[in-house]
Amino acid sequence: MKDLIIGCSTNYDWSKLKYWINSINKSGFKGEKVMLLMNCDKDTVQKIHDAGFNIIGFRQDNDGNLIYQSSIPVHVERFLHIHNFLKDKDYRYVITTDVKDVVFQKDPIAFLEEHLGDKNMMFASESMRYIDEPWGNENLFQTYGNYIYDHFKKNEIFNVGVLAGKGHAMRDMVMNIFAAAIGRPIPICDQSTFNFMISQEPYKSTSKYMRSETGWAAQLGTTADPSKIDQFRPLLLEAEPKMVDKEVTTSAGIPFTIVHQYDRVPGWKQIIEEKYND
């Protein structure tokens, strides 16, 4: 069975997408690569195709640019389109991540083969609890209101922008996220609804919950953002990542497989973009 990395983008051009794409190609990943493109100029579409990605589009204008209109935030709607792609296909492992601020430093399949075992999915910790992280805390409260917020506010946060697991489980998970996020009081609630689900059974028994220090995925928005780290440092549940020889590593020097939110750390952003520019 094949493995898959799939992403979704709207209104990003090659200058924003090339780091994600080039990092996958440099990582050693040998599976299928798919990009769902909503709104995208034709030159970027061609470059993504030339990089070895299968492209799923919706409509074209008279100039050949991909176009798509929707009132649903892309953060949420992407999961519906990923499900539509997966629903009639069989993959061994599926990885889906954000595309503007993610790079793959290593082949994710090697990590999944070593660590997933008999579990279905793997989730990446933000190394903080909801009650200690202002954006997530407010997002949880606005999504669910007082009762559920009070019950779950001390939970560890896991990031919805980096998801991986067995194909059949990922197919159903992305549909569950989409369905749970529709009709909520706020439009962008994929993170809170996802965390609500995975904090309970059957996910607790069938999933791997990976701390940053395992080397799976760095969530730099909470663990390295220089505008926040002085406030967050005393509240982190584990040690901070480091930059070592142009790689983002754990505190023990293990290079992360995936790096997320690198654009929030200016010095690291420059190093990463130079590394994956072409």
C-alpha cells in the first residue's frame, strides 16, 4: 500500500508554498504527494506539478488560474476536501499538515514505522495546557461555552495542523473534524473541536500523543516564538527546541521530523527558508 502526504491551499503562490514542497522532496519521502488548490495562479500550479505533486483543483478562469469560492474558512473546509480525496482510496499512512509554515526535515514515514505500532493516529503536542495559552484558551471557550470549557481547560493542547496515521483512520478523522466545526459560534474552531474529540475515547486508546521531545513535530508558536517565550517558558510541559547546525532539534539534539510555525521565529525562519528555497 502507498503512503500519502496531502495539503490544501488557497491564495498562496509559489513563494509561500515552495518550502513545504521542497522539504518533502528533500526528506526522502517516496509516497504519493497531493496538493488541493482552491485559488492559485497558473504559474504556481505548473511549478507544483513539476515538483512531482498531483494537483486537485476545482474551476479555472479564462486565463487558466484555479478559482474557488466558499463562505467556509479554509482551515475547516480543507478537511472535507481531504476526506473526499481519501474516501475511495486505500493508503497505509496518511500525513496532512498546514502548508505555509511547515517543513519536513526527515521522511515522516520512518518515524511512523518506528513509533505508531498498533495505534491508528499520531498527534503533536504544543507543550502547553489550554488554560495557559491565551489564544487556545479563548478559542476553546468561544467554541463550547462555560461547561465544556471548565471541564477541558486544563488539557494539554495538540495541534490540528500536523496530523498523521493509518489511512482508514485519517479518512474518518478529517471528516469528523469538519462535521464538528460546522455550525459553531465562531468560524475557526478546527483546533478546539479536534482537541475535544481526541481527549476522549475511542481516540485515547487508539492514538499516540507525541510530546515535542519525542522529535516528531515542533510547534514553535508556543515553544520558540520570541514574542511569547518569556511568558510561556514557565508554563511549558517540556523543554524548548533548539537550532543546531541548521536543523531544529529537541533539547537533546534530536532533529525533528516536522517543524511547524517556523515563520514565527525570525532567525530560524531565515535559516529554514534558505535551506528549502530550491
